[in-house]
Amino acid sequence: MKKIPLIAALAACVALPAFAQSQLTVVNFGGANGNAQKKAYFEPFEATSKAKVIAVEYNGEQAKIKAMVEAKNVTWDVVEVESPDVARGCDEGLFEKIDWAKVGNKADFSKPAVTECGVGTFVWSTVLAYDASKLKSAPKNWADFWNVKKYPGKRAMRKGARYNLEFALMADGVKVGDVYKVLATPAGADRAFKKMTELKPNIQWWEAGAQPPQFLVAGDVVMSTAYNGRIDAAQREGKNLQIAWYGGIYDLDYWVIPKGGPNKDLAMKYIAAASTPAAQAEYAKLISYGPVNLKAFDMLDAKVLAKLPSAPANSKDALQFNVKFWADQGEALEKRYAAWATQ
């Protein structure tokens, strides 16, 4: 009889590490994106791995990851990060190196999705959005966005230099393929800020992705820069918001594994599962962000493809966000923007 408590105690000790491995904390940006990930990634992974996914929402604060890693107290297993943070975090030793043999064949992924410390998970775009029920004719490009005579009223733009300076140059006649070449010069930066000054009296700034569709539906602005996924979410709610794809700036979000996390192997399994063609296709059906696994496109119908930033019709006149440019010149341009905004 005395052996029974001892056996139970030993069993409990053995079970503790297994229990610790059975939970995976996945951090993302929430909203419609978070909801889509829950259905396309979290729930199927829980069913196949028997692990419980704990979802955490954040706003891209790399400093939180850095603090965890430096304190050797990492509680986040997988984190969704934006492209500038992948290279920076990798250089600073904040992320584990990706074992691509466990993720999949690199050739199956779009080239920007394959990095040393991150796995691309979807393509998104910052685009020109408008409420079709409030305009007589549809704007087609950034020149129309700047044309306050033809389209009187306020425009909403994300607070900051990034994206806006590129849009300003396109509005001023710079070809999509030449934007960063021009912006990299002092004269080009001056040109972009001069064009921004033209529109400044008509700008209403936004700071959260949920604001552009809200501003448009309320009639506060006639057009807005916006994340395409937020416009898609509003369309699914019955709002008549539309996108002009010309000159949209596309980028990728990535999965990373914070250095020293307790569940590295399980984290890699999650990333691999979320990177399969089937999972990527399911995600794209739930929110209009494009797959990075190229085989997923074969699983999508024309209606879904028409709304993706990576679809041929929408990407042919798009601009890829230049991470290196903003890493090199971003700090100076953001400081200049901050001074300009207060003038």
C-alpha cells in the first residue's frame, strides 16, 4: 500500500515537464489577423499536436522580446514581427536561427519569406482606400489622393514618415520602380516633403490599423491609406469600401522564435504547420493577406485571389517596402517628419 503514493508521486514528477511542453504562447497583432490565425493555424495545430495555443496580442514592441531574452526569462514561444524587426533582432541575437529543413522546401516560398531568423507568414499591403458610396468617381492612384480639387475633403494617413514619403513621390510623378532611388537622395527627400506640405492642411493622421475604415465609414475623410486586410474585414461586414491597388506598398510579416525560449522544438513545429500550402490557403480565405508558400495559390479561387496584394493583377504596379533603405535612413527621415509635423 505504501508503494501507491510513491508511484503516484513519481508519475506526477514525470508529467510536469510534459505539461510544460503542452502549451505554446503565440504572439500576434490581434484584430482580424488574429482571428484568421486562430482558425487557420491555432485550432488545427491544437488538434494535431495536442498542445494548447495561448494567444497574446501586442503592438510590435521589440523591446519586450529584448528584455525577456536579456533577463533569460522568455515566456513567448513564437512571435509575429514586421520585416524591419527580423533583421535587427537577428543581428542583436534576439531570435533563434531557423532550421529550414523542419519548415519546408525553400523553393516553395517567395524569396523574401526565407530569412536566417524568420519565416515569412503572409504578404500585406498599405493601399489607397475609399468609400465608394461617398464618391462619384473612383480614385485610381496617388495623384488622385493628392487632388483635393477633384476630391475635396480630408485624407487619412498613418502618422510617420514611412510609406507616406513613398506615396508623395508617386503622387509627384515618380515611377514605382524609381521611388527608393529618388528618395535616397537629398533632393528626393526634399521633393517628398514638399509634396507632403501641399496636402498637409487636408491630412487627418491615424495611428491604429482600425482607424482608416472607421474614418471612411463615418465620412470623416474621403480617402485613406490603410492596411488592405482592414479594408477586407470592413467589406465582410457589408461596408462599401474599395481599394485602388496602384502604388500600394507591400511587405511581409514573419514568425520568429525568441532566443532561449522553453519550447523551441514545439515552436518550430507550429511554424512548419502554419507554413503548409493548406494552412496558408485557409488563412488567405479568412483575410486578404497573400500566402508566402507559392503552392497555396493553386488552392484559391479567383474571387479570393482578386483581393490579395500578391495576386498578379494587384502586384504588377506595387512597390516592395525597402527594409534596408529604412534601416539606413529611417531614423533621420522620421526625425525630419516629426519636426515637419509640428510646423
